[in-house]
Amino acid sequence: MSETTSARLHRLTVGSATTVAVGAFLLPFATALGHADLPLWFKVGLVALLAAAAAVPGPALAILILLLPVAAWCDAVSPGAPLAAAFTDGPLFAFVAGAALRLAWASSGKSPSRLAAPAVILAAAVLTSTVVELHQLQRVSPRDPILPELWQYLATDYWTAPSAYPVLNLAFRWLAWLGLAICAERIVADSPVRERLAGAWLGAGVVAAILTGTHTIAILLRSAEPSAVLVHLLSEARISVLQPDVNAAGSHFALFLLPAVVLALRGAGRSRLWPTIVVALVGLAFLAARSRAAIGAVILVAVVAWVVRQAASGGLRRALLVAIPVALVLLAAVFVMTGRSNVPASTALQYRHEMTVVALRAIERYPMFGVGLGDYARTTRRLYDDGVPLLQRAAPDGENAHNNLLQIAVELGLPAAAAFLWLVLPAAAIGLGRRQVSAECLGMSLGLAAFLASALLGHPLLVPQVGVALFLALGLTAGLDPARQRSGLARDLGLVGVVFYLTSLVWRLA
């Protein structure tokens, strides 16, 4: 078989599989378009974004980047409203559907994807876990066929009644995130103006910070005692407008802060002005969340990256003599700044220790395939005992892991957690190594590393607006890395992983 024929066969296989997958995403997408609760301008925008992603993926990616903070704001100001989740997931589904079709069938610009192999393994873990959970639901009511209900749910109730089949919403979201990361990687790698996409990323951070600030100011102006409210905001309030979780907000803004810091430091002349403005605005929103995990992660990642760069030129000892005291002083300042706004550090650490104990118990019982996507709290609450007194008092009905890696390991199993690490760690490690890369790639990598470090003490991926930002940042970082290579071993491992998960259904459904 000639190389040209082989390439055509590969494109046909990938394109056909992608078309089938996109068809599944179009069901909830069409459902959103059919609901009267969503404004007409939003529906038209979704269709336009899908068409743009299929026609011109690069500009469409820039539009999506800038749209996401606005979508998060629309979601935040309409909590509990019908179809509120569509403001975030709708643009995500539209872009992934259009871009995936374009990239899968493209005959040129085929940059290698480092993210594809671990992403397909993780996607297989999510899909098979979903199938198993739906099968268990069918066994509860064997006389009521579940397939017609699933079709009804996807065709009409996906956005308005997510509690009916929450595992489906989680699965669609995870699959869209993984598709987004791969599409963004390919688009950035093939773009001759990839730096502009990094600039759009900083712009999204500014939009998110401005929306946070203006909403906070509006609350201040509407209050009966503005001066008292201002004192409260400055001294002890934890502010998060776009995300329902303040710790997740800190992790979210870390993705924008460190890229801006790097570009401000490595730029020259007027090129420093824009990232400096971003540092100021995003930095205020980042600090306003008062997330000790996020602030500490940013400090540690920045210090480690600086020490590694200094060590490359032979200044390791001097760098350590400077870095260690500076890091200790900054971390101490974090605890002083959050002393009134956050729970005592000892309580927070005990809480996370107990949650880690419970998570490890769950992993010991369900090491290979986990307890099921979205079933962490429901399952682990049965593992409480007298060794976790704080959890028994504070979260008797169950709680999430406050550690995203453990959450994934418990819900999907250790192989899926390993695939997740394979997916994210190489991109996050770029900024912590000695390899010379562009300022955009270095900054994005450091932001990614800080996010992942903060996620070891929180669960930002449980917040949809934050999860989509992480996978978008992951794709941008991987696409900016000039050292990406097509690995035959990675492709083979990806295929083996998919076969393993599909084969596992034979005994998991028995």
C-alpha cells in the first residue's frame, strides 16, 4: 500500500469516526436551539460559531476563547434558570463539532497531536463508565426499557432536566473537553499567527477580571452602607462572580496570570504594556478569591521555574539562597492575608487529610474502573468511620475529594487517572524544564502547572466554566510547544487502552 493511499485510508477512518461522534454532540446542541427559553441571538450565535469552526478554525478558536468568560457571566447571573448551563456548554459543543469535522477531514496541515493518545484512553474510560452506570439503572427497572428514555432525554430534556441522567451530562462535558484540547492543539500548531491566539487568551483573562470587578462594584453601589461593605470586601470577603466555588476561581485566574507575568517580563518596550495591564487586572481578581491553594501554587511554580532557569547557567546555589526565603515570606503573607477570610489552616488540612483517607479506601476497593462518573460523594460517604470525625460532622451526606486527581482515580479508576496525568503533565512540565521555548509557551505551561498544583487541594474541574478553561489552556500549550512529535508507541498505547476499556464491558456488564 502506497503512502498516499495509507494516508487517505487513515483520514477516511478518522473522519468517519469523528463524524459519528459529532453526530452525538449535535443532539443536545439541537435541543438547545429548539428551546424557547434561550434568546434568539444566542441560538444564532451557536450556529454561526459551529459554521465558523468548520470553515476557519483559527479565528473561531479566538472567538471561543473570548466568549467563554462572557458565557460564564451569563451562567452566573442566571443561576437556576432553565438552560443556564447552555451558556457555557453550548459554545463548547458548537466549536468542537465544527472544528473536529474540519480537522478530521482536512488533507493538509496535519500537525502531530501529542494529546490524542491519552485523550482517547480517557474518553474510552468515560464512555464505558457511562455505559455501565446506565446498565445498572436498567437493572433497577428491567421492565422499563431505558433506550427510549435516553433518546427522549437527549432530544428534549438534556438542558432542562439534567438531574434525570446526570452521568450523561458529565460524559458529554468530559468528551467535549477532550475534543477541545485536541482541536486547539492542532489549530495552534498549524497557525502562522499562534502568538495572537495567546494574546486572545490574555484578553479572555481581562474580560473575566473586568466582569468580576464590575459585578462586585455594582453590589457595592447597591448596598445601604457602601463604606462598611467596602471594608468587608477588602479585609475578609472571598470574591468569585463567574464561578460558584472561590477556590476554583483562584485556579481559573492562575491560568491567565502566569502567562501575563512571563510576557510582561520577557517583552521589550511597548510589547510589555498589554501583559502588564493583564497582570494588574487579573492579579486583583486572582487575589480577591483568596484561595490559599491557588496563591501558594502560583508562588511555588514561579519559584521553581526561576530556580531551574538559574541552575541552567550554573547559579543553582545562589538561586536557592534567594528563592527559599522569598517563597517562605510570600507563603507566610498568604496565611496572614487569608487569616480572617478562610477557615483555619489546621482545619483545612485536617479536612483534606480525612478526605484523602476516604479516597484511598475507595481506590483500594475499586482500583481498576472506579465507582462511576459523578458517583464520588454518594459512594465514599459509606466509607466514613470514627477515623474521619470532621467529615462525619461537616459532610455526613458525602463530599467531593478536594483533590481532582483522587476524584478522577476514585470515579474512573487508576488507569484513567494515569491517562489524565499522561495528558496534562508533559505540557505542564515545559515551563519547569530547561528547554528554550517561546514566552507564550513558557507562560501557558506555568499557568497550567499552577492550576494542576492547586487542583491537588481542590476540585476546580467540577466547575464547568473552569474545566473548559483548563482543557483550552492545555490545547494551546501543547500547540505552542515546538518539540511535539508523532509517536508510534503513544499511538499503540492509545489503541491498547481503548481496546482494554471496550473489552472490559464484557465482564462489567455481566
